[in-house]
Amino acid sequence: GPGPSCVLGIDLGTTSVKAALVTGTERGLALAQSCSRETQAHSDSLGAAPQGMEQDVQKIMRALNECLAALPQQQLQQVTHIGISGQMHGVVFWKSDKGCKWSESGTGPAFEPDKVSPLVTWQDGRCSPTFLSSLPLPQSHVSLATGFGCATVYWYLKNSPDFLKAYDAAGTIQDYVVAMLCDLKKPLMSVQNAASWGYFNCRNKSWNTDILKKSSFPVHLLPEVGDPGSIAGRTACAWHGIPKGAKVGIALGDFQCSVYSCLTERTDAVLNISTSAQLTISMPMGFQPPEAPDPSSAVTYFPYFNGDYLAVAASLNGGNVLATFVGMVAQWAQELGLQVQESAIYPRIIQAALAQKNSKLSVHPTIFGERHLPEQLASVSSIGASELSLGHVTRALCRGLVENLCSMLPVQLLEEMGVRRILGSGSALARNEVLRQEVERIFPFPVVYGKDVDAAVGAAMVM
């Protein structure tokens, strides 16, 4: 007979796509199967180079299709619900009646993008502080920053208005996937993703349409907004063996899903290090964020589930800093006439750093700035002649990443909020023992680690 019903969780990350099949057992939910594929979707931003940061949606969808094709067909046929999370803040545009093309693949029907723009990601830097200061002030508890969906739309409005005329729908990459699966005529977005775009009031759950209209913002591009955890629709046709009519949840923020997969007690803090990094604690029930943000504050309040909020130190510097460091080492080797694959460098630098328990070298690793300090770049100090090995530098870099987060949400504040334990999640933390050692050195709490597919599992659990 048919097996137990399954929930499929999908996470569309900055560097990889992850899928997780979760089944119900007598002891609760259990991870049955998971799969991950690197997207390698980075593409040149012609209109906003060198500050632009864009991804090829075709490549993201190819990685998603490969992920699903690798999961057991028998279990995909038992899927009744699909939960989807993904990278927040970014924006992709599409033509609502021509967003994708469906075709038959080896594992059943699948779709690929059609009239779809590149994804302008959360890492995009085209909106300078001067440009942002020229925009109308949002009525929101979140400070507007470059990489936020509405700020990017304003940039196109000023610098390339014809670009916007080709599209009539927009959303995050995860909103796009939900819209295609359910054949939504108008995209639907969760409060979590809407807050990440800017110009959204979480108290009354509405866009700042009056403010936006006054400055000729194309408000018809804004999605409708619903509560996280609600159903966006049903699959309009079978998809990789998943039956037609499976319920699809409204798309969620990857960070909130990572937290949801592991946070059980309000006395837990969650430390997530993947491409970027976040340290978060739950706010007490009934908490409402201030009506206006403090632009100099390192802590932001993210909408969570059931009206709750998370206090988050959201750093732009995480695994992307380590990836940049590895790229630099590979480039130096190439300039010296040597060919070394970046994938071979990672394990070597981690091994070298494990051999160096201490390093006086001090690395302040904010090469991508921070939203509350966009002009602040990285620095290295206390450079001694005996501290120049790869091991010393890697150890200091990993420590600097953790110390940077800790400076944004200090240990003293965590203790005052009653934190008793740190839950570690995210791919960079899962794969890097040196980072884990530095977390345990810097935080005076027990640390428990999750898995590499936390956000995908969290998206499934919400369903």
C-alpha cells in the first residue's frame, strides 16, 4: 500500500538549493531524505557593475530540479504539503502569464523560467548611502538598505525605467517558485519576506502604498501579503512525481526557517553561519518593535511566526568572507604560476588552523560592511612575524567572524535576556570545526549544533 505521507521542504539559498523530505513518526517529525546542489548561479550585473550582485534564475531552477530528481520517487509521490524558504531581501521580476514553461522530465513534469529577470540578491550594492538618503522615509521598524527589494526597484526606476516595463510581477526567488507551482496570477508574499523588502508596516501588515505612490513607485509590482504558515495554493499540476493538488505554503524567510528547525525554548539563542551570519533570540510574547528604526543599531527585529518577533544581529559577513579568503589564496597561487582548486584549499586551511590553537593576530572581517555601518570595511592588526602562517590567519579570521557577531549582540545582553544555550546552524558552521571551536571559546553557554539542511527542514516543519 501507499507509504506514510511526506512533507517536502525546500530552501533556495545564496550558494545552494536544499530539499528535505520529512515524515511523521510516533516520536514526531523525522528527516527521511535530503539533497543539496550548488547553484553556481552568480552572473555579471551589466547595469550596476561592479556593485551589482545578481544570480541566474535558470541556474537556480536547474539546481532545484536536480535536487528533486535525486530524491526517491516513491516518497515524492506521498508528498501532501510543500514548504519553501529562501534568501530574503532580493527581488526577481517576471511576466505573470509567461513566468515559466512546463515540460516533461525523467521524473515527471517540471518547469523552467521563461520571461524572468535575473535575481538581484540581498548582497547587491548598487544603492549607495547617498541614493538611499534620497528616497522617501519608510513607515517601518526596519531601516532601508541596499539589496532590499523596494530599494532595488527605486534604483531601476531612476536608472533604467524601461527595464521595469517588461514585467508585471515581482517577489523574492522563493515567492517566484510558489507562484509558478500554484499558477498564481498575483504573487503572494509572507510578512517575513515583505518586511525584508522595506516600506512594509508589520503592525498593520501593509505596504506603505501612500508614500510609494507619491514618488511614482510601481506599486502594481508589490505582491499581496499573507501570514507565514498559511497556504498559498495547491500545485497546479504534478511536479517531479509530487501529485497535483499538493498544498503549498506561502514562501518564508530562510533565516526564520533555520531558527524554526531548532528553536524549542525561549532561553535558547540561535547562531546561524552560512553565506551570511546571524545571532538571534526570541522576544517575549506580545512584543512589538518600535515604530521607527534606530539606524545605528546592530539589532533588527524580524517577524517570526504567530505574531512573534526575533531580535537579530544580522551580519553581512559569514561564509562569504571565508569564500573570499579562499579565492584570494587561489588567485595568489595562480599569479605564482600554480593551479590550485578552491575546493582543495578549504580542507587544507581548516587543518592548518586546527593546528594553531591561538593567534595574537586580530582580524576584523567586515569586508562587506554592515547594514548599520555600510562604510566600515575590514582590517587586520597585531601582525607579528610569527603569526603569518595560513593556520594563524585562518584561525584569526574565524575568530573575527564570531567576535563580530558577538559585538552586535553582546554576551551580557544575552545573559540579561535569560539565554542558557546556543544552538548552532548553517552550512559554514556545519563544515568548519575551527568556527565551532571559536563559538565555544567566545560564548559562555553550552553549544548544540544542527544540520546543513536546517532551513529546508524548518520550511517543512512549518507545514
